[in-house]
Amino acid sequence: MADVKISALPTATDTADDDVLPIVDTSTTTTKQLAVLAFRKQSQPLKYVNKTADYTLQLTDNVIVVDSSSGAVTITLPAASTIPDDGCIHEYYIWQKSGSNAVTVSLSGADTFPQGHNKIVLEGIGGLAHIGGMRDKWGNMELEEVAVQARRNTSWDASNFSTYSAISFNLTDSETNDSAIKHDDSNTSRILCKVAGAYTFSADACFSSTGGGYWNTTIKVRLNGSTDIAGSEVSTGNYGGEDNSAHITNRRIILEADDYLELFVEHSGLVGSLSDAVFNVRTTA
């Protein structure tokens, strides 16, 4: 039997639990609603549960529809040791139907996903987590990328970074979910990683030279103000009057909740300035 699609999930005002999700065929289904049924057949109707507060997922559930209008909601998965060892992948979806407060999917006890983290924060309304369990392990089957980009587009004279100094960024940034990753509006050099897990970062810095002789600059990423991230240090240089730039390509790191990252820079011999910089951080598998 062919896979089918669903026209809409039940509304968040439908609070009855343990209903069977209706299956219909339609050409107007959104991408994320389609994902909910990607693995199902018409002969296997889904069971859904509507939640407005913290809830521990039951292994008999299929879709948890969350309304976080009244406050943050945490959906906790049962211990991985309770997953039936029947050779099947047991799949679950947690969908943020409405509400602007954070929705977090959390593992129990010492359980972790293969990437080393134990929580997923959804991206806001429409956010979807697709979780699979098999043989004492939970897996994030469709990791939802959450990202922040901090930018500096104002010149910063080289006299300010003759020794390693953190680059402050503009308050105008790009964030997909500031309950997970946030550019700190108070300490503007910092990217706050508010949920434990695996992250990837990259950075670019451009330098303007107005004269002098040979010059050199180095950028690197530092954790919590004191620990340099191995492999993040990149140097560039040129002759007086010639510009150049430095690029940190994607680097992966495991972080604890409330860790923060900063982009540091120093120079030797630069007569000129840092002309602009970009710092990207995102969740990763």
C-alpha cells in the first residue's frame, strides 16, 4: 500500500489524549506535516497526545502535539533500557504546534544521543523532533539545526588587539532559536550555548592594511573565556597596504549547558584595522 499524507494535525485546542490521528490524502500538506507520516502506511494510524505542560512520553505514543503558550514544556523520553528489543526502530515525533515558550525534548537519567547530547530544543512554532529508539539506544533521526550568526561590520583599529582580544559583535544578528543558542546582548563577544550537545562553529575576519611593513594576524575560538579550542587557530598576513582575511572552517565541539564561545584576534605589525567579522555557531549531529 502506498504511503499517504495528512491534511492537518489536530488543533492544540483538542485536548483529548489517546485519539487516533486521521489519515487522508491531500496535495496541500506542509513539509513538516508530511514528515510525520513519511514512515507510516494507511493501515497504521497514528496515536497522538496533546500536551501543554511537562510530560513523559509513553512507548505507545506516536505524536506529541505541544502548545507552550502557558510556559516552557519538557517532553521526557523514558529510559532507553525500556525500549522493546524486538528488532524494530520505535519512532516518535514531538511537534510544537503553538506557543512561544521553549519546548525541550529530554532524555532520562544518564541516557545520551549518539552525538553526546541529552536534549533537543525545538526551533519554535512548527519545530519538529523525530526520535527513534532501538536496543537500549535513543537516536535523533532528523536533527533539527539551530543556528546563530553574529556579525561585526564596523572597523576596529588594530591598536585594540595587539594581544589576544575578544571581538565584539553588532546587536543585529541572526538567531533561529535563542532558547538554544543566543548572541549575548550584554557581553556582545559571546555566543551562549544554552543546551548541552554537539555544535559546529566557523568564522571569518577581514583586515584592512593602510601601510607599514609585513603584518600578521591570528584568530581563534575560546571556550568560557579561558580555554582555546584545539584546531581553531588560523593566521593570515600580507605586506603593508595590502588587505587579507582569515577563515575558520567548520569545527565540531561538545558543549555543556550555558557554555559560551568567543572569537579572539591578535596582530603583529598591522597598521590598519579589523574591517568586519562573522561568527557562526549551530547544532550538529
